[in-house]
Amino acid sequence: MSAKVQVERRAFGRKNNSDHAVVRVPGRPVVHCQVKNISPAGALLDFGSEVWLPYNFKLVWEASGRSEECEVRHRNGRYIGVVFFREAAQDKPRETVLSNDVAPWIAQRR
């Protein structure tokens, strides 16, 4: 028997993580989750059970208070993969977060 090798398709590698965070959606109670892994461009969130979330929301880390605006990229049961983005000027569309914007924060966590 041979083991299947999974090919990494992400532009940036992910760092395993176990930070606790909350999802904030205006007009709704916060939803707790665990950040399973993170990269400069996004993260995988574990909610413990299936949850309904809108396409865009704010993710806030409980310990540090750091926050990121997120956009859902995929859902798989209790897991949701997100990409980080930041609002550009009001007359411009949203911009995806660049790797060098978040990389210093990830480096501090080591």
C-alpha cells in the first residue's frame, strides 16, 4: 500500500495553531471558534459543530484582541476556511491582505 501525498495548493504555507477567537457579526451573538491553522492570507476555523455564518465577518482573537475581516472560501462540516481582507478607500473595492501585512504578526507568535 502506498500513502497518498497531498499537494499544497495554497500560495502561502499554514502554521498550525490553537488560538481561541470569536466571530462577530452585527446584530448577532458572538460565535466561539478555534483557529486551527493560519497563514498570512487566511485561516482554518474549527467551530466544534456546524454553524451558519454569513459570507463576510470579523474574526477577533480572544487573547490579543487582534481582528481580521474575513471572507468564507470553503465550508466542511464544523470547519470553515477563510481569507483575510481589508477595506480599501470607500470608492475602491476590497483588497486581499498581502502576505507582508500579516507575516510580522505570525512571526511574533513563534
